[in-house]
Amino acid sequence: MSNNDQRLLNPNPNSNPERVLAIPVKKTDPVELYRPLRELVARKYSESDAQKVESVLETLNKCRSDMVERGDLSLPMQRDCLIHYFKCLCMVEPLFTAISSDADSELINFVWYDAFYSEHNNGVSSQPNSIQLEMAAVVFNLGAVCSQIGASSDRTTALGRHLAMDAFNAAAIFFLKLWKDLVKDVSATLDLTLLFVESLHCLFSAQALELKSQQQLKDNSSSAFEKYRCAVSFQSASEHYQRAYDLIVVDSVATEHVHKFDQTWITHLHQKKEFFQVEARQRLSSVQPISQPLRSFSSICALDHDAESVNEKLVRRSIP
């Protein structure tokens, strides 16, 4: 093992076992959407058609302005603003195909910055007329805001744990959407690569499972089946933390990228993985044998959907 690996894995005596991770949103530069899109519709179709889409384009422009400029919005309001903006983007997506092929149209240059860089002169991606970049960045920010909602919830209470678990589940689903559909054809910053968004999906899945296991312990059921379910939650959390960790450390650029953002991030993932792995083994060994085997990582990637939460409904309604 290299000295760098030893440094990353060295346990931090001051680490907080109750700590959860959240990520910042991506920053972007302002851009005017209303005028170039309205002019395109009027030129390629008709003035009457342009008048018909004015309200949609005005809403689109306002949603983006609020997303960029309204620093006073609460986290739930930021989430709702992003969802509304994403829906508007879906409505006008065909216009961006038309504007890209129209030599007379004004370019709409989307500029987004890496969420893990604090300085704007680093980690910038810019693509003219790329609604794919814009949509991917918006979904990334939805996941980031949900992670902040989860981290800011009072997890010492049953209600707070439930709200945090819902928020982390929602974040995981947004990053799953990115991983599976939205970043494949986007040339962007490192935070919008397949490796990073899959790692974030696994991280927030793990944190949701961690809270689920905590709630199961609080319920303190004495039945063998419930103890087994608790052991499964511990094992699932361990495997998700393991996957989130492996995706980062296997790539030296990604490792350095994360380490510059937060020197404790990788150590935290490793410690969580180890803790839940040990707990799962101990708890499983204390339960009478059950015919159903412990599920593998590939079979537990889907999150628990026994009850649909408010956040999950928002995810379902906002992401096609």
C-alpha cells in the first residue's frame, strides 16, 4: 500500500460517527434565454407561434434567474425552483435542436463550474446551445440540494431521521438519473462524469440505508426476522459505502479532486464501510439461520419503496 493510501485510510480520532456528507451545488453564469428563443420561434415558425410560447419562455427565464441570483431561498424552495426549471427545459428542448442548426440564431452559452472547486477559474465547462449540459447540471443540483436537506435535518428524532432518509433517497435517485441517462453524452467537468455521479448515487444510497438501520435499532424489535432485516440494512449500507469508496480511489485524478475538496471524505467512506460490515456480520451471526440469503450489492441497488415519500413523489414527477 502506498503512503498516499495509508494517509487516506488512517482513522481520524476526531471523526464524528454521526456525520453525514452533503455536497455543494454547481455554480453557473447568468444567461438570457427569452430573447434568442422567442426570436427563433418567430423566424422559423411565425409571430403568432412566438406569442403562444411567450409565457413558457418568460417562466423559463425567471426560473433560471432565480436559480442563479436568489441566494435567500430556503433549501426546499431551491429544490422546487430547480424542479420547475427542469420541467420548463423539457418543454423547450426541441427549440435547442432548432437553434443549433440555425446559423442566424444567437448562441446561448451555458457555463457551469465544478461543484468541488471553490474558485471559478478552475473546473469550468461551457457549451453553446447545449441543453444536455444544462439539464445534467440542474439534476446534479437537485441531488446536491436534497443532500443538504438530509444533512441539515435533526437526525436525533424519529421525524428528523425520516425526513433525512427521504432526502438522501431523493438525492440518490437524482444521481442515478444522471448516471444512467444524462451525463453519457455531456463533455463537462469532473463532477459530471460517470465515475463521480455513480459514486454520489452510492454515497447517498448508503446514507439513506444507514438512517434506515438506525431507525430499525430504535424500533428495538425482538423478532428474528426484524433482526435479520436490520442486518441486511447494515450490509447494504456497507456495500454502498464500499462502492462509493472504490469508484473514487481507483482513479488518481478523482482521488486528488476529492481530497482537495475535503481531506476527510475518503477516510470517512472507508470507516463507514468497515463499521457497517462488522456490524452486519455480528448481527447476522446472532440471528437464527433464515432461508433467505443476504442480498448481494447488485440486488439491493434499488432503494426501499415500501412507502412513497414527499421527496420521492417530487423525483417521480420532475424526472421523466
